[in-house]
Amino acid sequence: MKLLKVAVLFPLILSLAASSQVAVYGAFSAAKTSLGIGVETTNWLYGGTGGFYIDHGHLGRFETGLDARIAGLYQPDSGDFIHDKFFGGYAGPRLSVRTRHLGLKPYGEALFGGVRSEGDAENDSKFPNPYAVSFAYQLVAGADVPVLPRIDWRVVEFSFTGIPNRHLGHENGISASIETITTGIVFRF
């Protein structure tokens, strides 16, 4: 019976993978953070984003799929400055459009996951010390352009990450957000 299941499922999985566009990407990110209580941090956070996507569904110029990514943002060590850090993992649906102009491929994503935030209380950080783990969502919009047959340049990607109801020592918790701009490279298989 197990052999029959494998005999049926293996060709199905193989056909799905063969008809899908799979890609991995890596990118450099810069971000600003703000708290729901009206406090906007003045320092930029920098780091990287990496992940993969699978575009499987096709409807004309539209492609649907899934994206999964990890991101790490931190404030560079600069003497007495605050040292905030964010590490997140997200996954969710993706929609992209293939255009006729230079192969431009704009896309949008709605991702869900978790974030670990860390602040430095000794330097008046508004984020928890030593750290907090919270649910997070991320709304993403960007555009890729092919530069070689299987390599794309992620020209720009904008993301808004919402972190609802973070507990920062306040009784009821507050919300925070991260606005990020990213550029990088995509390898398609």
C-alpha cells in the first residue's frame, strides 16, 4: 500500500515542481522603526533578508505562489548609541505580474510569522531588554528585473512589518512597526 502511495504521489509532486518557478534570493535592507505610542526611533537599522519563493499558479500575465523568508536587522555598533535588533521569519502568499517592459516583474506579498526584538536598556532603547518574541505580519511590494538568463536584480522592495501588542514593560503592551527598503539578487531555477 505504501508503494502505491509513493507511485501515485511522486509523479504528482514532480509535475508540480517541474511546472513551478522556484527562486532563492538574498538582499541588503535598511529600516526605520516606530512604536504605536508615537515614538519614532531616529537611528537606521541595517541587515539582510534571504529566502525563496515558488510561483506555481498562472493566469495570463499573473503568477501566484508562496514566499518564505528570514530577516535580520541591527543597529551598527557606534559608541553610545542604542543597539536595537530584530530577527524575523515570515511566510505567505505571493502575486506577481510579468510585464512586456524590460522583463520587469512587480510583485506583492502578505506574509505572517514572528519577530524577536531586542533593545539595550542601558542606552535608553524603547525596545525590550533582553528581548521579546511576538507575532508579526509583513506587507511587501517590489520589482525584479532579469540581468542574466537565470539571475534577476531585485531593484527595490518596500515592506511594512507590523508587530501588534508588544510587551515592553507596559501593562497592556503596545504596537510597533518596521518600514524597510531592500535591494538584492534573485537566482531562478
